[in-house]
Amino acid sequence: SDYITPRAENYSKWYNDIIRVCSLAETSPVRGCMVIKPWGMSLWDRVRNDLDARIQDHGAENAYFPLLIPKSFLSKEAEHVDGFAKECAVVTHHRLTADPEGKGLIADPDAELEDPLIIRPTSETMIWNMFKKWIVSHRDLPLKVNQWANVMRWEMRTRPFLRTSEFLWQEGHTAHATAEGAIQDSKDMLDQYADMCEKLLAIPVVKGAKSPSERFAGAEETYTIEALMQNGWALQSGTSHFLGQSFGKAFDVTFQDAEGKMQDVWGTSWGVSTRLIGALIMTHSDDAGLVLPPRVAPVQVVVVPIPAKKNDEEGKKALNDALDKLVADLKGAGLRVKVDDRDYVRNGAKYFEWERKGVPLRIELGPRDVEKGACVFKTRVGS
């Protein structure tokens, strides 16, 4: 069904309907995990591209770390393991074998791992293990790395984009010689998150700090941006953590200062996830479908040509020439343009589809418009 439940009737149902009808994502065979469809992924790509440039300007470099983390690593930081223990997915065997009773495949009893592996819920432990190798002197600091990755946190109650067992995100991790440097880094990155939300996604946010009970496991301070949804919900949309020296001490990461003395390292971590797509939906969309701010829209302008009559060769040529010039001019202005010339879909169905997908501007162009030197504009701004 293409029906979208009105927001006033059932806001949660409306949110799920938007995701389904607008082809953003759908459920997968794996409980709690979603399949992000091309239109939804293209939104995340826009966020990723914008934010990646900001992260690099912030001085962090992209890297990649293993998906699997030894269970013993998590045990090194007490608060961290307590915070994530109930959400961890654990790999205990390294191969399968045929069931002797003929009931398919089972974990091979002879392939049990000595140290079980955790599918990463976050990467602090793996990255700080590497920082120990990379940091020797004060000249190695600050050290800033970022990775774009998927993570797994076993959730009992899931909602697409807002809370799923597996999700996409970026996680930045930094090491510093002083507490002041680490705190400033975490605040600066929070400012970048807030600026990105407001300028790219047109989502105003409030910056603040979490209460002690809501802090990231193992952090001394968690800074957050919160966005207000149409139904009055406050949605956590990004966090930045001052870790103190907890992970540095847990993994024995020290450096020699300018006076030759050994010092413990101070750390931060910060990240945003595909939850931002959920925030985008709930901030702007309406009962007719998705509404996208132009800067984040994968397609900013869709052009729907209205064909000339079958035997009107002159009209066809004039229309094609006008269409080519229009598209070239739009692309020349830096706009992302799509021409919907599908001949097996009625124009009315095309209008309906692109309106639901939230494309900010639709242009209709036919032979009569070409003769008049005009075209029809239809904007999608929401209600």
C-alpha cells in the first residue's frame, strides 16, 4: 500500500510509512537490521561527504580497524564493558560443520576460539590498543583518526534509522598531551556536528552535556546535540566524549613529554550515525511524503518532459534542444538534476513519485512551453 498514515493520527506509524513508501529502507531477514535502499543511502552519502570534509579540516585522518574485537580488550576498561556487555554479539567459533544428526550446520566443537571475538559495538578498545604502538613522544600528539564503519549493538526494540542492531556511523578517536586539549577537541567537533545539522540538514539543534547516568560508558563528560522533532520528541543527534585518561591507562598508552618525563595520554571520541536520516525525516516531512532541504537532496531538480505529438518531428526536436539547454544550464549552476523521460510511466504518476521522494523542485516542459519560452515549476516545501 502507498498509504501514509497522517501524523496527527499516529506519529510512529507515519514515520514507518514514510520510510516504506519513499523507498528509504526496509526490514531484512536479520532481526533488528535494515536494508538501506538507494534513495536512503544517497542521503547518508550526502551527510558523509559533507562531514568527511569537516573531519579532515579538524585534523583527523581516515583509517579502518577490524570488525572483530577480542573479548579480553573490552574487559580492560571496567565502565566500558559494563556499558556494552548486554548489547554485544559474540563470535565463539571459527568454522561450521555438518550436524552428525543431519540437521544442517552447527558450530564445529573443535573450532572454539580461546578468546571469543566481539562484533564491534564501538572501537575505543581496538583503537587505543593501536595508539599504544603509535604514540611514543609528545611530538606524536595530538593524534586524531576517524573511521567510517558499521557497528553492532544488540537491540531488543528497533526502529529504522533511529535504533537498529546494526547501523552505519563515523567514529573519531583522538589522543592529547593535556586534558585541556582533549576537552577542546571534543567541544570543537560537537560544534562541527551542530553546524552540519543546521547548514546541510536544516535541523536546528541544542548543544549541551549529558547527565552522569547518560554519559558514554567510560567517559568523564559526554557532550551532545539534541534536535526537536515535530511531535515534541528530543532526539540525540550526535555526541562527543571527553574520555579523560581511562582508556590511556587501560591500554598503557604513555608519552615522553618535553622534559623527558613519562605521562599518561588524554582521549576523546565522537560520532554521528544514520540516526541523522531519522532526524531529517521527522523534522521536515509531512503527510504527503518526504521533504528534503535542497542541500541534502540527492536530486535537487527533476525535469519531466511532456512529449510532442507522435508525428510532430519539428516539435520533438525543439523540445529536445530546449531540454538539453535547460539541463546544461541547471548543471552549470551546480544543481543535481534528473530527467525523468520514462515512457512507460504516466506524467501524473511521475509527479506523485518525485513529490513523495521529497525532490525540492520539479520542472515540467512540453512543446507548448517551448513555443512560449516558459516552463512549469512546482516546489516541495512541506506543510
